[in-house]
Amino acid sequence: MSENSKELHQFNAQVSKVLQLMIHSLYTNKDIFLRELISNASDACDKLRHLAITRPELAKDQPEFAITIVADKKNNRLTITDSGIGMDRDELIANLGTIAKSGTQEFLTQLSGDSKKDMPLIGQFGVGFYSSFMVADKVTVISAKAGDDKGWQWESEGTGEFTIEPAQDARRGTSITLHLKDDAKEYLDSFRLRHIVQAYSDHISFPISVIDDEGNAELANSASALWMRQKSEITQEQYKEFYHHVAHSPDEPWLTLHNKAKGKLEYTSLLFIPSLKPFDLFHPDRKRRVKLYVKRVFITDENVDLVPAYMRFLRGIVDSQDLPLNISRETLQHNPLLGKIRDSLVGRVLSELKKKAEADAAGYGAFWKNFGAVLKEGLCEAAAPREQILEACRFTSSATLEEHFTSLDAYVGRMKPGQEEIYYLTGERLEALRASPQLEGFAKRGIEVLLLTDHVDDFWVNVATDYKGKKFKSVTRADIKLDDVTGENKEEATPESKTEDADISALCARIKTILGDKVKDVRATDKLTTSAVCLAVEEGAMDIRLERFLLEQKQLQSATAKILEINPAHSIIRAITGKEEIDDVVWLLFDQARILEGEEITDPAAFTRRLQSFVEKSLAA
Ligand code: ADP
């Protein structure tokens, strides 16, 4: 294709879908298109200001970083111009022709087509540039990349395709002209425009001017970095708008944390925790969303671990006084100051979470549901402040109702006299855990058990072994003697109980012979009440669910044999004690224990044959 001709490109499928949504505008509030375009313009200025520290020639042609909004009533056009970094031909095609955000695909497949249902979803996603098609039936972008001598023009009517061609006389930066729809003429009123800028973009640290038909320019924002202002001078509304800008997310911040650290380490941080769960929280190529500034100059938001992965729900900025301005992204990662800032931020966030949890348990529950599984990842990290994280953790337990959580301190406060350990059970679904036979004996004795359903739970319980001296212990461990915990059953053994014990020992040995190497051992337990059997593992052995997970991931070759625990008081166990023909019953009991634990049964055909024969017998009786 020749250098000067107009090229026609197709939008990729994802963009087309998003454009459809925009054109049939699901947003009730169209004003936000301006916020999105200003936000992009500000990011572009930020990027160039950083580059110009080491390459000043890039910004020499126009040393001012500024954003202007020109309302042209005569031609029905609104133009937003910035003197930022600009885009070259390939970037125009890539940035305005595809959507690079991780999680876009998932987002789009979740849309139902019913605008009422989709609205909150779209609100969460944030569509940036494409929102201009809510108010325009044609959009022209002219951009020249800093340092390039050529500019390019991108144009589209928002239907399937866009064109790209060389632009004459383009200045550094980007200018976006919206050919307004008939019902969007209100956006040519300069008073209205200034009002929108003030409402949504006051925090932008570059000057934003609105220029009317007569050419009068008026500054529309305060043009100072919001985070440098005193807390008392910032309204909730302004914090919220800043959050929308840095987080690219239109929900309300659940938590706003604005701090100035003084002394050895000097930095300002303005961090937010979203109230909605971002789409890419568990996506492999998700980005960290805390931007680094040095003395108010944006440095980077990529490849920098300002917050640890287990706090990747944080959004916002950190502005350091101590780091050198000309620090390169490559050397940044190894700068020891960065690690100190990170530790300091982690401490602040955790102590704020603790405060929030104590002040408003229900509100904290909302945070926990969104991000608890992420925060718990920190429990697996050796360098993380484990006890502080555990203090911020909340759990569902056998003593809490569906929607309620308990803290570990509250759990410890409810421990039975003689109980030394914090009991837990892990599994996929809460309902299945609540119904698990493993809990029967605990429930009977009023001993509380934490019910853990996140994947990360299988891991951290092996690493974070105790909380304030109380060890975590899975209820599936074979060595738990509940009567010892509660001090029951301490009476002397009678001659009858001694023969009973001998019978049960003989039965255990029999069962072991029948099941062979399918079980590690067979033992009597006081953990069960209404169930006859359950599976257990030795202290120190791998938890049943973790083992299954590792097998699925092919990180383990084969499963280990489990311990079968039997309930000596159960009618079936009593009925088979001392009997001869018990093989079928034993196999059925064993398979039943496996099913309850979510394990596959050993031989489905044999299982069905046995079950069928028992059903037939009981029907004939
Ligand atoms: P987002 O801003 O969420 O990444 P957008 O669709 O708004 O998504 O923009 C896509 C990309 O286009 C941006 O990430 C940026 O690289 C580029 N871009 C948009 N507007 C500008 C601008 N005014 N100057 C330079 N680049 C821009």
C-alpha cells in the first residue's frame, strides 16, 4: 500500500461489539465520553513528560503539556487536543482498532443483549475511547508521535471499519474531532463543557481549557495533582473521579486511602480498593494498577511491583520524593527504595483493613467476598506479614450463617476448654462442606470448624501453620480425638467396654484385609455420629483436596491410600461386627466414603452391582 493512499481497515470483532453497545448507548450518562477522552489525553501527556526527562528533544517543539477542548458550533464539531506522546500509524491501528485489555473476551461473552441486565457489567468494564461514539456519528483522530515528522489521520463512523491516511500539518500529540449527533449538540455549549470538566476531570494535573466559538479560552480545572492537595480540601466526589481516572473503572471506590509518609521515606500515596471485582483479577496477563510518580512526574505503571501480587486489587498512585527522576524502568525494579515503599504500603493497607473490619463487619464482608481469595495468597509468601494478614482474614465456619464471616480472634474466643487447635475443612462448595460427615462429631460437641472453599486455602494452610500460637488443623486428620479435646469420656474402662474395643479392633483388621492396599489403615473414630465411615489422612500427610488438585494438574503421579475411619456406634458397623460375609458391605461403605470426599469410586461397575443387589434384597424383604 502506498505511503499516501487511504487505507481501509476492519475493526476486530471485539471492537465491533463494543461499538454496537456504544452506538445503542447503554450509558444513561453520556457526559462520561469527555472524561474518557481527557483521561487518555492526560495519560498521553504523562507518558511524554516522563520520556522527555531523558530525551528533552522530544518535547521541545511544544514545551507546554496541555489539553484543549474546542467547541465549533458552526460545523457541529467538538475537538479534544493534547500535546502528549501521540500515536504513529501502527499504534493508531493497534490502539483504536483492537481492544488489548485482558478479560475483554470474558466480558463480552457475559453480555446478554438485554440492556438492563448488561448495564452494570458495561459500567464495570469502562470502554475509553469508543465512548465517543455515544455522541458522535463520525470520529476523526489526527495524531503525530513525539519525535516523528509525520502525522496520521484515523477516521471512522463506528460501523465495522475505519480508514487511515497521512495527515498534513499535524502537530505533536493527538486531536480527536467528534462530529456530533443531532441529539448531542449540548456538548457545544462552553459553559456546559466547563461544568463537565470540573465535575469529572478537575484532578487532572495538566491544564484543560475550553475554547468557545469566539475563540475565548477559559481554564476549566485546577490543574494540580490531586494527591498533593490537603485531604481536607478534597471532596469525596473528587476522590471518586480520580479513582475513575486511574482505575479505568466507573464503580465507587470501596476504600480510599490517602497518605503522606514523612521522615526517612518520603512519599505520597493515594490508593483505592474497588467495590466491584475487576474482570481480570485472576487473568494471567492482568496488570498491576498502581502508578509510580516521582516528584509528580509519571514514571510507569508497568513492570513495577509497588504492591505485592496479593494486593493486586489496589488501584491508584504512589508519588516518591526520594527516587531519582531519571530512573529507568529497568533499574527501578532493583532499587531498594521500591521495596521499602512496598513494605510501608502493605503495612498501611493491612492496618486500614483491620480498622474497617472492626468498624463495619457487613461492609467488610463485601470487600472480603471480592478480594479475600487474593489477599490469602499473601499467606503463602514467606516475606509477607502473615499474622497481620491473618488478622484481616475472614472465614465462613460451621458456626456462622451463610452471609456472615468470623475473624480468627473471634474463633479463638469461642474455642472449647481444652481445644488447642483451629479446625478447618476445605472443599469446593460450602453446602457440601456443611453436610460433610467429617463435621458430625465436631458439631455434636459444639466445636467450631472453619469451612474453606477457595483454591488458595489448600495451599496456605500448609504454609501458615498457626495463628497466635494456635495451630491450624484439618478435621480430616486421623489423629484427632475429640473426646480428649472436650474432656468427655474420661471414665475408667469397664470389662464390657474392653471386649467392645477388642471386637472393633478385630473388625478394623478384617476390613483392612478386605480392602487391601486401597486403604492405608482402618481405625475407629469418635468424629462421626450419624455416618458410618469417612476418609482421613495422617498428620503431616497431604490434604485430600490438595492431593486431588495436584493430580489434576499432573504434578503428582498417583494418589496415596487414605485411612478409613469407622464409627463404632453406628448400626451398620455394629451389625457387621463379628459377622462372616461382609465383603460387599465393606466395599460399599468404602466407596461411599470416597464419594463424600469427592473422590472417584474404585470400580464403578462393581459398586453398581453391589448397590443393586442390596436394593433388590431390601425390596424383597
Ligand atoms: P484505555 O485508555 O482503557 O487503554 P482506550 O480505548 O481509551 O482504552 O484507548 C486505547 C489506547 O489508545 C490507549 O491505551 C492509548 O495507548 C491509546 N490512546 C488513546 N487516546 C490517546 C491519546 N490521546 N494519545 C495517545 N494515545 C492514546
